[in-house]
Amino acid sequence: MQPPIENIRNFAIIAHIDHGKSTLADRLMEVSGLIAERDQKDQYLDRMELEQERGITIKAQTVVMEYVAKNGEKYWLNLIDTPGHVDFTYEVSRSLSACEGVLLVVDATQGVEAQTLSNVYLALEQDAEILPVINKVDLPSADVDGVLEQISDGIGLDIEFALPVSAKTGVGVDAVLEAIVQHIPPPVGDRDVPLKALIVDSWFDPYVGVIVLLRVVEGQFKKGDRVVLMGTGAQYEVTKLGVFAPDLVEKASLCAGEVGFMVANIKELSDARVGDTVTHKDRPATEPLDGFAEAKPMVFSGIYPVDSKDHEDLRDALDKLQLNDAAFSFQPETSDALGFGFRCGFLGLLHMEIVQERLEREYGLNLITTSPSVVYKVRTKEGNELEITSPSKLPPPQEISEILEPIAKVVLHAPEAHVGALMKLCQGRRGVQQAFEYTGPGRVMLTYLLPYAEVVFDFFDRLKSVSRGYASMDYEVQSWVAGDLVKLDIKVNGENVDALSTICHREQAFFKGQGLTKKLKEFIPRQMWDVAVQAALGNKVISRTTVKALRKDVTAKCYGGDISRKRKLLSKQKEGKKRMKSIGSVEIPQEAFLAVLKVGEDG
């Protein structure tokens, strides 16, 4: 039986990280009877091992719940659980395109935070109905009235239907299900017109091939139908259709308004691009759906196999990840120090960490990752504009007219007591204050313009440190501004290590160079000769440390006697070291390539 379109509700749960949206999803499934209490486990929809370990949602998940409301009607509630971390905003926006409404979860002890605000704006862009849900009301420090005031005054949302709940204990969850039915509008779509279904996500299953998650916007289709992917024109026969409840449940057909999956003998993930439109072969739609705005990576890092024979396996793994993650990009790269690898683009550092861990766990690869760099724009004296994703690609200084760096608008939410520390942090990172406003009693919102390179590295960690964990942040790249930027080279044993070079502001070059050489000294193993570690701007060395040699005392057996004997032995040892130095090589461990991230941690 097909659910009547007026009895379908498509909704997402959005929230700042750790405000309890995945726990609320668990309780909704339990209260609706979808999963029995005995089968219950925390964060049921977080199926990736990484998600369960880190306690965060990385990939959006979907599930359909059948719910009989108090009016006696049966409803089909399609829930999409979304990530909360700023690096995965693109997953949130994608999910929202399949929904008519959202549950905005706000922690009753923390209040409105930066990502809360960002998610609200995403929901408003999609014209989604927003239902505020105040979570963790069971905690002694809960301030429901204060949070309601923040939502009303700070965000400007209607709090008439705001719902106090405890996702942990289940208090108030039944009222949430009723509110979804009453206040989130049903989807709009004609089931008798040509099929239009939007691909929201896709992933590869070794048993059936590509599984496509889609929202049927118009029309309907059934198992055995031939469909066309409008982006490529490729045709396929539908072999399976169904929904997640919460595991895969097959259905004979899917109609307008439903969110479900399709299997159609699609062999390659590249053939089922997220944002593409599925239609009938025999009765095709004339225009595809709008799809999604392309996510642009802003942080770049080199990924290299430790063993060069794994290069092909690494490329295949990157191919598969890219097709499941629209915000991830890569291209071949060669490093003098590391050989053949790939320059990979990410949305932020967490995104980078997740990709690296998935490559190592899911594909069994042993990798070296270089220190990340943001993208810069270079205007040459010839009038060309280049995008630079790696410091090694920077043209010679004599060819450069100016270098532009990305500037991020950073919004910080914090208790008033920590304002001074936050301002100091931002000013130390070349920040320019844009706004300062109170969002509620004792709560402040600060807006700064900061160079993106200052934001993506350890800014979040420092923010949590100086605010004792109470501050939150959201950011987006807003503009490009010319700056006095230079390339800082690192030399080990007199040789440039291209994978360790970085771009920084001229004012910071000396301190960064000093910090880097000091850090690298900790990581580079001692050799039988002195190893010089230098930081240089062009040909000018601005900092140096030395990894001292492992010395063998060649005069140990000389007891007294002529001094010339000792001198002869030392001279002989020195000659031997010269030879070793000329033919030997210094192995640089993985930690050294990420030392850039740790520069200044102790200061």
C-alpha cells in the first residue's frame, strides 16, 4: 500500500554538535514502535564505526516511522538525522532539500550556539517549517525559560509550539511526534505526472552495487521500470525499491512525497551523482530538478602511501570516497620527499581527519599526510590569476604581483565572562571585530573577520581552551584579501623538503620558522652525523636547529699517552661521517609532516 501523500511528513533533526539530536532520533524510533527497547542502542542511526567512536554524526541517515496519531490517522514520518559539526554543513543542506520541516534541538543547559544559528539559516533557505525542541530538561542546570528567550529574541523564531523534552529519559517525546503531524506540512507533488526523483546520497554495496537514496518529488515508479539519470543520460532497470525502517525494507513502488532507496544495476558510484534527477525512460520529465550547489573544498593536504606499490590502491580508494562525499576532491601530486601521491581537498580539519581514518580503516592503507594548507589566489605580473592549493606550487617571488588569502566570517557564542579571552585570541590571529551583541542574560555573540588559515588549524581547540569549553563557533569564507604573504621553506640536511613548506604572513614567518625547526628537532631521529634543520625565506635562513649526531667515543680505549693519537682517531671519525652524510638519507616520520599544526601550542 502506498501512503497517502497528505499523511507523509518529511523532516530533519538539526542542532549544534552534542545537543542530543541523535539521541532524540533514537527515542522517536522507540516511542513510535519502530525499534523495540531490547534492540535499542545509543545513536542507532550512526552506523559507521567512526561515528560510534567519536560520538558524532558524519553521514546523514534516514528512517521511516509509521505512527498512529491521537486523531486515529496513520502517518508515515520520514526522519533524516543530520551531522552537527561545522565541517559537515554540506550534508545538512543536502538533507534539508528532502524535507518540509525540521526539529531544531537546543540544549537546555547550553542554549543557542553558533551552529544552531547556522542550521536555522540553512532551514530558512529551504523554506522549511521549524519546530524548536528544548532538550535535556531533566538536568539540574537546565534553563528552559532562558533558552526560549534566546530562541525568540536571538533567532527570531516563533516559540508557541516549542517542546521541552529529555531525549535521554523519553520525557516529552510523544508530544514531539504529535507536533510533527500537526505542524510540519505534508509534501506537495502530483503522482500522475512524469517521474522526478532527487538523488540525495549514494553508496556502494559489494552485494548489490550502488544503492541510491532519493526523494521522489513528482510521479511514481516501480520495480522493473527503466529509468534515466538525467545528468548522464544513462538508462537502468530498477531491481529493488524500498525504505529504511530502520534496515532496508523492500517495496513494490515509490511515489511522490516518499524518501527511499533504489537499486538498479548501477556498477559505478560515478554514475549516480548526488543532486542528479531520476526519471522514466518511456515518459521522461522535460526539466531536471535544481540539485545542489557544489561544495568547495577550502583545506588541502597531500596524502601519500608509505609504500609506493600502494599508489594504485590509494587512487581507487579516493575514487570511491569522492563519489560518496561531494565535498571531497583530489588530484595527482608528486613530492621530491614523498614520491607519488595526491593533493586532497577538504572542508575543514575534522573532514580531513575523517577521510584519512576511513582510508586507513576501510581500505587498509598505510599513509603519510602532509600538513594542511588553505587555498590562496595569486595574481601574476603578467595579469593571470592562479589558485594555489599547495605551497610548492607558488610561483617565484619575482613573478608575483600579489597573493590573496581567504577571509572567514567567524561567529562566536560564549558567556560574557570569557569575552576578554576570546577577543585576545581573535586579535592574535589577525582578526577584525565586526559585531558585539548580547543574545540573552550573560550571553554574547561576537563576529570577527579572520584569515581562514588562522581559523582551520588549531583555532577551535584554543577557543575551547580559553573559554573552558563554553564557547562555540561557526564560520564561512566570505572574501579574498591581498596580504603580505610569503612561502616558508624547510630544509633538512641542506635539502628543501617540499612537503613541509607552508605559506604564512611575513610578520609571523620568524616565529613560525623558529617553532617549526624546534618541533621538527623532536621528531627527526638522530643519525651518525649532525642534521641541520632550517627555516628559510627564499635563500635567507631565518631559523636553525641541529639534531645532534649519535656519537661513538673512538678515544675510549686511549688511556693517557700522546694527544696526537686521540686527534688522529677523531680526524678519522670525522672523515667517515662526511662520507655517510654525502651518501646517507634522513628518514622523516609522519609526525614531522603534521608538526605545523602544533607550532605555538606551548606558547
